[in-house]
Amino acid sequence: MPRVLRPPRVEDLYAAPELAALSAFEATADIAALAIAAAYPELENLGDPVDESDELRAALVIFEAAQSVVSAVNRYRLALELAKRRDLLLPF
């Protein structure tokens, strides 16, 4: 299911300008994951990857990497939000 990507708000960018680049990475990774899922619908029912083609295994690696990027950006956003709520400074 496609996700709705929310661009960073002005106040978010003021507090953490790196969100502009991270949001672009997130959108690109999300598009890559969706494109690979559309091109390889069999990824959903993948059994033993050793029995699959090299092309399908490569698609799975890219799909998982794209999902990891999206997850990492979401964790970063959460960390920023928690720090803002706690009024803490992040160590980075």
C-alpha cells in the first residue's frame, strides 16, 4: 500500500534543515520500493531466496535497502520530535 509522504514543515526545517535532504532520500527510496514491488509482485510470496533467480534476489536486496532508508528517516523524525517535546538538544 502506498504511503503518503509528508514534506517537512517550515518550522521542522528551521529546527533541522537536514530534513530537506532526508525527505528527498525518503521519497526516492519509497518510489524505488514501489517500482520494484510492481515489477516483481512475486517478492511478496518469496520462499527460499537461494532457489530464486539472481535478478529476483537483486530486486529483493534493493527493495529491503529502500525500506531501510524509509525506516531510518522515520526514526530520525521521531527522535527530533521526542527531543522537541522534551526540549532537549540532540548530540548531532
